[in-house]
Amino acid sequence: MRTYSQPVRFFTKAQISFIWFGILAQFSYFESIRYFFQRKVWGYPRLGWVIPNEIVNVAGLDVNSNSLLTLHVATSLLLYAAMLLQLCLMLLVPNSPLKLRAHRTLGVTIVGVLLPVFVFLALVVDLILIKNPTNQILFGVIPAMITYGFFKVVLGIRASDTARHIDGIFLILILMCLNAAAITRLAVGMLYVSGFPVSFLFENHEPIAFAAITRTILLILILAIGFSSSNRLIINKYPLLFLALVLGASVLV
């Protein structure tokens, strides 16, 4: 059986392709961000999908839902940008004591500050703003799995285990790149440009449950192919099995 102690490459070609696909998926946010700055409302206006602005209660405090979503999106993009910066630092900057210090400092900031804030806001949005039970389960699993990915990254560092470190990074990047909003906007946008009707994909200001189920299946397949390309699918079977179990539970709700 292949173990984490064996020599490994950083990323395979398949993994790099999926990471680039995820980066491109982030451009699907631009229309919603532009609309937000114009109207202070989140959604996909060309499709008639606008998230209603309302007052919600968070830990006894009345909070504007658009403000909550704005904070969530901002922290998501900030965490994602920090991960890409860390990746560029690892791959493009020559080794030096300064690089090592910068890498450690940024890593501590990501794990100790950006990750907890992101997870907290993601769970608040999930529990308060998302109404469909299937959407709630499949959106809520994302911050949990990202946290698991960071756990693998930290364990890899502490054990000088390059493969575990790399696998954790790949898991995080795919989850961050192809998260609920990015992949939904990308898929719906492509259908819209192709001339297909898309209004049926939304119900009560949310994507229908089928969209969340399809997105999760795609996520499992991408992760499976990525880990298979590095010959470490068996080692990384637990996050995939967990996602499959959560997917099954969401269908039964």
C-alpha cells in the first residue's frame, strides 16, 4: 500500500487543471459583486435571482442579511486569496530564511485568524439565511471539510509529511474554488448564455435542491480524479466517503 512516507510530486497535471478551473470559476462572482455595489443587493440579476434583504437575528442581535452576506463573501475571498498567495510563495519564490518566515507567518494568520472567521460566518449564513434543508446540509459541509483540509495541512507540516500537506492544500483549494456560490453561478451562467431557461433552477430565492446535489456529486468526482492522479485515492478516502454520506443524508431529508 502506498504511504505518506514515499516521495511525491507537488501537484499532478490533473490537479493543476482542476485548480485552474476553480480559479476561472471565481469570475462568476463579478456580476453579483458589481450588482451589489450598484444596488446593495446580492444575487444574479440577469436571471431574476435576487436574495431578499431582511433583518435576521444572530446571537440576540438584529443584523441586516445583506451585511451578513457581504462579510461572508469578503472573508471567503480573503481566505481564498491568502491560500493562493501561500501557494505562489511556495512554488515561485526561491528558498531562503525570509521565505520560510513569510510562509510561516502567513500560515499562522490563515489558520489562526482567517479560517475561524470564515467558518463562523459560513455557518451563520447556513443556519440563518438558507431555508432549504438539502441546501443547508450541503452548504454547511463545505466549511467543515475546509477545516478538515487545514487539519491535514498542519499535521503534514508537523510530521514533515509532504504528501499529506499537499493533499490538504488540494482539498482546500478545490473546496474554496468550487464552493456553492462559484460553481452554481458558473453552471447557471453557462446555461443562460447558451439560451437555456434557468428560472426553474431557483425556488424561494435559493437554488433548488437538485443543483446542490449535482454540485456535490461533481465535487466528489473532481476530488476522486485528483487524488487518483497522484495515486493517493485510498489514503484520502475518508473525506470522499464523508461527503458521500452527507450527500445521501441530504437526499433523505
